Amino acid sequence: MVNPGMLYVTMQPKPGLPIEQFHEWYNNEHGPTRLRLPQIFSNGLRYRAADGKEPEFLAVYDVTSMSLLETKTYTSLRENRSAHEAKTIAQVDVKRYFWDLISTKQSPLFIPIEQLTDDEAEGIVLLTVELKLKDTADAEAETTKWLGEHVDMLSKVPGWLRSRVLRTSSLETGGSVSLIVLHEFAKENELGDAVHQPAAGTLRWDEVQEKYATLNSQRLYSLFYVFGPAPRDLDNLSRLGSSPSSFKPAGSTDTSPAIAFSITTSDGLSIPYRLEGNPDPKAPTIVFCNSLLTSLHMWDPFIEILKARRPQYRILRYDFRGRHAIPSPPVPATLDILADDLHALLTALRIPKLDTLIGVSMGGATTLKFALKYPSKLGKFVACDFNAASSAANTSAWRERIGVAETPLDDGSPGIKKLAGQTVERWFHPLTVQRKPDAVRWIADMVASNDVQGFRYGCQALWDYDMKGQMSECQVPGLLVVGEGDGKGALVKAMDGFKGLLGKDGAKLVLVPEAGHLPMCENPEGFWKAVEEFL
């Protein structure tokens, strides 16, 4: 039987625990771990006391069915804590409460907090009133009835959003029973004196106190963090310096904050990502889409330039599906699926809108597809070294490359090593091959390490697509960039041919000198000059 309820956790860090360590652990490790169990937890919210009392911090998780908290899926989280979590939580006074949901009343203006942006959610007010039932007949029924009157009274206060009444869960046996009501109000409200005595103004309160229940606590909180399934708190991570964190062991000399983790797509595939740059959670975000057969590290040289010259940006990179694995059963990638993967990543990281999306090759095609499919999620884009439509010859070439990758070499090594050599020879400008052999080897090794089956199904995103007919509908401003030697100039000609199709006025096409298919790898400074003004 489905029995919705709540996991309600109060916390007070002990003296000696840096507050940054407490928040970084809870925001990046503890909370997201639970949100990765959507079958159990539908949301996770953090509140800070607004009444000057302790415990100062409260976390609230809505539970789809309370019996799930007794399953191994949930209990194993506590049994298998990381060393960092065990060390941190030992320095926090924690009290957990299980509550069964009795009733809900909400305003027509109420929107579930997890559906709000962080800016919209931050500062929402939570008023809680807990009543401990007396051991008398009708105590629960009469107190529940009174709470309904109490909710009706507070629902008339301007700014009221929702009230929920809950009871000590049936999972907690042998102890006393309490009822608790949680009132949520907008940041701007007219609670006034009701904050200090939320029960006193209600009819029959004196009778309830005398016969049925005692006031156990009343607290006022302000919401300050909404969990997603993906860790994203660079702010507290950056404040830890060389101290241990959820992503860095004790003694690490790397002081630049970066979160390397992964999300799971709706079809069960793991998508690794790396979040870095400006740690301010309100910082504008730039996302990078790789080419096929490369990893998020193909952007390393350019990211160093970007960090130095545009430090205001938060930077997000990720690996395409097919880089490491494929879903089971195998499904060929499409540009629609790749755009949806990026959307899923942004949702998991609670990023409502990107400042800029930059992609190259298959990442360039994905960038355009994302701009067409999710225009409200994007401020502008840079699409590099790609074609707006595939060709039959291109599809045939990909089939041949699959054959190369899947055919072992004479020495028994994987055929994708041979494909790597052919690929970099096709991609790179002759000057890159001549002057930058280390860069050529770097990308060749990256290509050779791609999962072979992942390549087989991933490259199919570049088969049989045509976005030219949609480009005039594009609402997002875009810049097109191409290496001057890509395809010996053939791609320059192709992109020049469709640049005028974008939106109402077309897009500017910028050439990067001394570069082929991956200008940001071959000539990072040249690529920076190409995009600097647009950024």
C-alpha cells in the first residue's frame, strides 16, 4: 500500500567542524545520493533557522511511500557511507524523524519547490508546529480536527502557499505520537505575529492544550538549497581550499574547485560531467559539447584560456553517450537523443538556462539541435566544424569506419587504434601535424580509447539528418566557426552555404587559421580570437 510521507532531519554542526565542510558534504554527497533514488524521494530541500534557535539546519525529503525507507535500497546508504561522509557526520548532531502524511491544503498559486528555479525557491518560509499527543481518548482525532482549523486560519494570510499535516510514522514504534503541520509561505508574506504564536489565535486552542496535546515545538525556517541528483555546489567546495571534500582526498594539492561526477539518463546510461570555473551558483554557465570519439578533455587547452580571460563563467563539460558505453538494449544515437541528454544534465544540475553552448563536429550539430529544440534554455551558441544536414556519402563513410573499428589488427589489438590514426590524419591541419606532434598523439590516444560499440551506435547520430529546413525558425543567436583547413576547405564552403539560413538575419562565419576539424585543440589562441567578441 502506498503511504506517502516525509523524512525530516534536523542538524547542528558541532564546534570545530568548518561550516563549509558541512555544507559541501551535505550538498554534494549526502543529498544528491538520495535524490538519485526517485522511486523513494521526490525532492530534497534544505532550510536554515530564521528564529535564532538551534538546531539551525533542517532537511526535508518527500517520500513516495514510507515503507520504502525499510528497504535495502535506502538502508544501504547509511551502511555504506564514504570515509568523508562518516568523518563529517560524526561532527554533526543529527536527529531523524519519519512522518506519515495525513492531509494537504494548497493555494492555487502553489508550485512544487523542486519545479522552481533556485532564485525562485530561495527564501521560501517554512513555519512548523509540532504537537505531542496526550494519552487520552480522542486525542489524535480532536487534535487533527483542530489542526484543520489552524490550517484554515493561516491559509488566509497573504503569501500562504501550502500546509501539510503529518503524523509520527507507523515505522516508528514504541514511542509517543506527535502531529506536525508544515506551513509554506512566499518570501513576501504577512505572517506578522503569527510567526511567534501560530497556534494561540485559533479557536479551541486552550481546550486542545488542556485535554489532547502539548506544544512540543514551533520553528521558523528559510529555504536556502534545493537538491538535484547531480552534485553542483562549487561555492562551498571552493572555500575548503586544500581541506578534504566529497571530490578531493585529504592532502590534495589541487586547490581549483571542480566537480567530476555523472548523471544517469532515462534509459539507464551514465553520462560523466565536469563542473568548474566561477564557484558562484548564480554565475553564467557555458557548456561544451565534444566531437564524436573524443572526451570532455578535448577542451582542456581552451578551458585554461577561458578561465583566465573570462573568469566570470561557470564551465560545464560532459561526455556524449557512446564514449564509454551504450544503453541496453542498444539504441542508435540521434541528434534528438543527444539534445535530450544535455537537457537531462542541465535538469539534474538545476541549471535553468545556459549563457552559451559551444560544440564542435557532432557537438556542433547537437548544439544547433539543442537551440532548435530548447530555445528557452539557451542564451546563445557557437557551433563549430559541422554540417546542418548529412549526406548519403557521409553515412556510407561512417559505416566503413565502423568496419575498421570492429576489425582486430594483425597483432590482435583493437581496430579502433587504426581508426584513430586515420581520424587524426583526416582531422588535423598539416601544420598541426608538423608542429604539434604531441597534440596529434593526445587526440589519437583519446580516439583509440573510445568504446567500440559506443562508436558503432554513437556515430549514427550523424546519419540521415537535415536541420536546414528548421534553421529559419531558430530564436537563439548563434556564431559559426570552422578551421580554415577542415576537409581541405570543403567544410568552410559547406558552412558558408548554410550560414544565411539561421534565424531572421543569418549567422556570422569565422575561420580559424592553421586549424582543421578541431580548431580549439589545434590553435586554442586562434579559436579564442574567433569567439572572444561573441562571448
